[in-house]
Amino acid sequence: MWQLVDGPFRISRYNASTGAANFAANPAYTGPNKPHIAELDELAYTSTTAEFNDLRSGKLDAGYITAENLPQVATLKNSGYNVYGLPAFGFNYLPFNFKDSTGHWDKIVAQLYVRQALAHLVDQAGYVQGIFHGAAAPGYGPVPSVPVSPFVPNNAKTAPYPYDVEAAKQLLTSHGWTVVANGQTTCTSPGSGANQCGDGIPAGSPLTFNLAYNNANQAIQAQSTALASDAKKAGITINLESKTFNFLIQNYNDVSAPANADQWGAEFFGGFSQALYPTGNDLFNSDGSYNRAGTAIRRRTR
């Protein structure tokens, strides 16, 4: 059926295992914008490094530049490439798994003050400059601040929980945790009181969780490593797990893989691009198809 086309190109070759495909001009096409090249070949790569090496050596007519290679833009331009970019109408995010009961993580992450403390440990300004070389913008909600749009609420235009390790420590100590910087923070005042750890968190519980990240993206790996390092300053242990994108999508999803709910505390596979009207329904509705990590539970605790 894929040979039945009415557009300017038709698929002449397709590799189902890699996604590589060749497109040949359709001589029967009579519409506007007729093809001005005979063939377009889309190549598949196992890593962004391999793709960029071919781009730099001139083996590709067009390709992607990932964050770690942005300092080489000048070299590409000197080689004759035109380089351009634009902000994606979307966001990167790190969903917590609200159904992972390992080490009572489900009860711990259900506490708003814990999520606030973790937010204080995300150095967005540092990531933008150090990892993305300025080709990114801080985001404080699912509707991005760049590009400018009428959909960004006022409380998402500035950081509600700016990067501040001491503020993170204070939130934890004021809620019954004994913070051991560069050590292990534990709950020492269990209970549901305003100055206690929270329901279902026993005394001695360590503040620790597993974070699985997409190992095909160096920027994601760098952000995950930086977060784990800053969290350690507040005595929070984040165990990093290197996984492929496909593994994360298939296995760490409470909707489609509920049997694995206790295998991951958080994941960082990438992000989402929003539609032009960014409702985010499939992400944040309790029965949304992309509600990977028990968002409905999180909503009930707010």
C-alpha cells in the first residue's frame, strides 16, 4: 500500500529495523511544488556522534546538530553548510514515578515539600549555558517561555523554586529529615504533622531513588549527572541508570507496563513538542495516554 502515493515523492526503499528510507521523485505527480531533486535518502544512525561525524566530513547534505556539538557550528559554516535553528514549542521533563514503592519512594515523592526541594536542585541557568551553550531557555511549566506565546501563565514566567541548595535543605529539615550533606539524608521524625516527614514514611527511611536516563543523548546524560551531584549536596542519593530510549518508552511506563512500576523512581527520556494549542491533555489527564508516572496520584496530594 505504501507504493500508492499522490505526492511529489514515493518511497523506493525502506528498512523496517532502522527506519532508513529512500524517496524517489514521483513522475506522475501533477500538483504544485514539483520535486527539484531526483532522490532523497534518509539515513539511520546508532548515535548522534556518528551522525555528526558524517555531517562534519561532508557526507550529508543536511543533518542535526546536538547540544554538545554547538561549539562546532562555525566549522560547519566554513565547510559550506547553512546552519539554522528555532525553539521547539515544547519542553524537556523528568517525570517522577508516583507508583514506585521501593524504599517508600511513592510516599516520599507524594509530599509537595519533597518535590519543591528537588526543584530547588535543578540549575536551569547552568544547564542552558554549560550544556546547551546558550541554545536553550529555562522552563517553569509545560508551556515554554520561548517562543513567546499567549499561553504561558504568569506563575510560569519566573522560577517558582529557583536553584538553591540551602533552600532545599531547609525544606527537608523543617519536615523531619536529618540532612547529611554529601552523605545520606534520612527521616528522623515520622508522622503526618506539619514538621514531620509525612504519611507512610517510616523512621530511618533514606531519601534516595533511581533515575533512568536516555543514554543516546549526551545533553540528557549531562543534566542527569549534574542533578545527582547537586542532590548529593543535600544528602539526596540519586542512583543513575543508563538506558536506551526504546527501553525507557517500552518498560518504564505505569500505563503500558504496570508490572515494572517498582523498577524506576524517575526517568529522563527527553521531552514533548506541544500542539499549537498546548492543552497537554494526553500528558496530564489522569487517564491520559502519556501519563507515564501516575500523575493522578500527584494531583490528589496537591
